[in-house]
Amino acid sequence: MSESALLELEGISKHYGNIIALTGVTTSVRAGEVTCVLGDNGAGKSTFIKIIAGAHQQTHGVLRVEGEEVRFTSPRDALEKGIATVYQDLAVVPLMSVWRNFFLGSEPTRGWGPFRRVDQEKAAAIAKEEMAKMGIDIRDTEQAVGTLSGGERQSVAIARAAYFGARVLILDEPTSALGVKQSGVVLRYIIEARNRGLGVIFITHNPNHAYPVGDRFLILNRGQSMGNFAKDEITRDELIKMMAGGAELEELTRELEAASAGDEKLAAVAQEFAHEIDELDERAEHH
């Protein structure tokens, strides 16, 4: 792998007793690029996150940060190496202000000794400036985070991680609970983070969100890597088909056809599904 990579995973596997949660995963994350990790529920995405974030250790394989082999024993180890994770729950306090959530215990202070206190003016100014770098204008950083949209809350968490020195930013399904418009907002923040030179790991089950912003794609299925591709090596339709699993789609089509015997409505659904699979195959072949 390239020595310029911020983060490299080589043959990473994770076993929980007899259960193999992840096996043989290889990919890399570079500065100013977005590595998308795709897979449905149970594909191994959560295990992948936990290993990189330091919550769990890999059973086999090598993890490198800027060329140095590491083995994290805690999330603090990962943070010290510049790897920050923004989970789905965002770790924000809805009733606290934007600037309070931005710092969460690491606020700038002024004064000394027993007279030391939080410098609210400086904290608010920093939060506003850093959020602006992510492309969002917060008029009043005193407003409660709970009043922000889902996409704006994501921006607080992303900007916070970047400000506190993250070089690799892991985003855990940031668009999963959002509508179309807010998902678009979050994708813009991902692009902004990439433009600021961060290495972004975008965890998602939605290839339509991943493909426009991704530079590299790792596809997981039941704990196994189905491929690790640069953007010029795979089309969006190929990505969709590979993620869904061609054999599984064909099997599902047959099951629908079998189940629809004597049921006109279900038969129509089965026919439409089969037609969509055929179209997907044709588009993938033409590319």
C-alpha cells in the first residue's frame, strides 16, 4: 500500500469465539479523500468501526497509521493518533447551546487559579468560525443544539472533531435517519471535510449517497470484503449490484415468483422486481 496513506488496514479479521464477524478486510484512507464502507445490516460495518476507533482489537491483520503499525487498546489510543468517530447518536446534548456542545468540557478559559473561568466569548467565536468552515452559518451559538436540523447537528459534530485535531474522521451512517434534503446537506459537509485535508471514512448502506462523494469503496457482505475499489474502477450500478449480491438478488426473484402463484398483486411486484434486476444487469454490462 502507499506510504502516503493516513490509515491502512491489511487483512483485518475479528473473531468473537467461534463467530467470525470480519475477515480479510484490506483498504486505505488518504488525506483529502473519502473512503466509503458499504454493506447492509450484519455486513460487518460496526465491527469495522470498533476496530479503527479502538473499541475492539483485531484478531488478525495489520493496522497502520501513517506507516506505523499500531494496535489500539482503547478509543483514547485512536484519538491520540488523530482518529475521531462521529456515531449515529452524535454525542450531543440537545438542551445545551451550540458552543457548549462544540467543546463539551474542553472550553477555553481565562483568569488563573481560583479565578479561572470559561471564556464564553472566545468559545462562541471559535465555534461559529469552525462551523462556517464547514459551510454552515450559525446566527446564534447560544441556541440549543436541539433546535438544529439533523444535518446541522452532524455539522457540529464534524466541525468539533476537525477542530480538536482529527486527521481521520469516521462517520457512522450519518444520513440513515435523514430525509433527502438533509442527507444532501450532510454529503456537502463530507465534501467540505475532504477539502480541508481530512481522510474521511463514510459508513453507509446507501450506494446512492456514497458514490457521488466517494474516492474509494470497500464493500462488505456478512463480514467478508467483496472488493476494494477506486472510483474509476467501478460504476454506480456495479456498486449497487455487488453490494446487494447478484446471486442473492436472483434467489430473491425466484422466491417472489414462487410465492406469487395465485396472487396477482404479488405477481406484479415479482415481475417489476425481476425487470429492475435485468435493467441493473444491462447498465452494469454496458459500463
